Amino acid sequence: MAEAVKFNIADVFTDRPFAGNQLGVFTDARGLTSDQMQTLARELNFSECTFVLPPEQGGDARIRIFTPEQELPFAGHPTLGTAFVLAAPMQLVIIRLETGSGIVPVLLEREGARIVFGRMEQPIPSTEAFERADDLTTALGVADVMTSLPIELYDNGVPHVYVELSSAGDVARLEPDFLRLARFGPLGINCFAVEGTRAKTRCFVPTMGVPEDPATGSAIWNVVPLPFWLV
């Protein structure tokens, strides 16, 4: 990688710099190999980085998504953040991004020239009961603060397992055993609580190099219907 590689840093799920969930967007990855993309993602050490390539399936651009440890077929905040970065100069209302899970359209709203909101059409997840529920609750230390909602596994390109807790305070106080969580393999482990029209959620993905993801678009809309405020 002798030549300089340009990239943008986007703060996703926020309107304030240095908040939300950080994303590295490499807007022209045509000269990069897969190994180089993985190395760059590991160097930045954000939850994810995206690498933009010419479209191949009729979309506006193709993206590859990498955590510090591996490539993902789809992830929410990288798709949404990349849409903001690319659509601004392209002047698109809907940008169609080719991902490993298919084409994802993102509808963008503007105030003047500034993009202020994006809504993406995510892949439809499959759902099944999570077979290692008892082991998971032990690793999370949540057996005494869970609701009766079953622990389930959702997969929309990245598998996520969900555990509902009794209150937002219970979610905030979590101190999971990361060594035990890593034994569950490459999946997101989400604990959440819904109180009225607000939901508190935390996502742990240690085997992908992301001990705790600041915010995850591929996970939260699987189980939290809109309109909700996420905190």
C-alpha cells in the first residue's frame, strides 16, 4: 500500500461531531485487495469500515464492510453512513448500495443541501430460538433481571441474539464476561429494555473485534418497532 488512501470519517446516529458510532468510508477502493481492506479496518479500529467500489448489480455503488477482524455481508450503521457520504456529491434522493446481502435502498431527507435523515430498507431477517440461552445469561449475568420474552437469534446477514431485561437501568449496569461471550462465536449479543416509547440497548460483538458496539443499525430494528427513541 505505497500510495496514500483517502477516506472519510462519519459519525453515524448523531448530529454532533465525535458522538454516535464512528465509521471509516474509503470512497475509492478499486486499487485495494481484500487483505489491504482488512488491514486498514484493523488500523482504524472502528466498529466497521466500508470500501466503495463500482456497482455490479444495477445499484449506485458497491460496498464491502469490514470490522477490525472480518468482513460482513451487511451491517446497518456502515450502510447508512456510507449513503450519507456518497449521496451528498451525487445529489441522490434514494441511493441503492450493493452489499453482500443484496441491494439496500436508502431514502435520504434534506434541509437545503444538507442531508439530515436516512431510512434504509434492510434485508428481512430469519428468526429462531437460541439454543445456548442458559450459557448466555450466565455470561451476561442477567438471570435475575430478565423478562419472560424468549431469547431468539435473528440473522439479516449478521446474526444477533436478543435478551430483554426488566429496565433501562439493568441494561446500563451490565458487566458481561467478555471471555465467555467470545465463546459464542461471530454474533452480536444484544441486551435491551423498552420503557414506554424509549428503548435502551447495548450490543457486544467481541469475536469481531468489537467488545461493545456504540450503536448498531443491523440489530436494533429487528426487535424495536418505530416510533421509538433509542438511548
